[in-house]
Amino acid sequence: MAQIQQQGDRWLVSGDMTIAQVDALLAESRALNMSGALEIDLANVQEVDTVALSLIFEWLRHAQTGQATLSIVNLPANLASLATMYGVLDLIPQASH
């Protein structure tokens, strides 16, 4: 089961970011605070599919609407590979930790 835990200005995402989990993750994210500078940590994400990219871009759109800045940390290698394949890796704001 996928979940998001908010710790201050950081979201810790765990579990799978797949088609089976996207609705739950999207609903959960909408209930969380997205303001200022937000960091989304994907270190504990296990399985991904292309819907993970869609979810990240939805979070980016939502952040822009609320005038928040968003950065992704610990992008899983399999997700980076998908983003590279689709030519969108440079569109994902990444922070290094």
C-alpha cells in the first residue's frame, strides 16, 4: 500500500507508485499542505510505472497553482529510466541529498 507522510516541508512517499495506487496517492496528497518550498522524498518507493510520472507532474501543476516550489529527492532509478525514455527527466525538479 502506498502512502504519503508529511514531515514539515517534506513528503515521504512509500510503497508503489503504480496505476493501482495513483487514485489513493492523489487523494492523500490533496489533503496535505503544499505551500512554500516542498520536498518530495521518493526513497521508499518500490514499484513504479508511467503513472508515477503523471502523478509527479500533477503535483508540480498543483504546486504552481498554490505558488509553491517543489523538488524531488531520491528519484528511484527505474523512475528516472522511464522519465529519460519519455524525454521528461529534465522537467522534474530534483534536489540532491
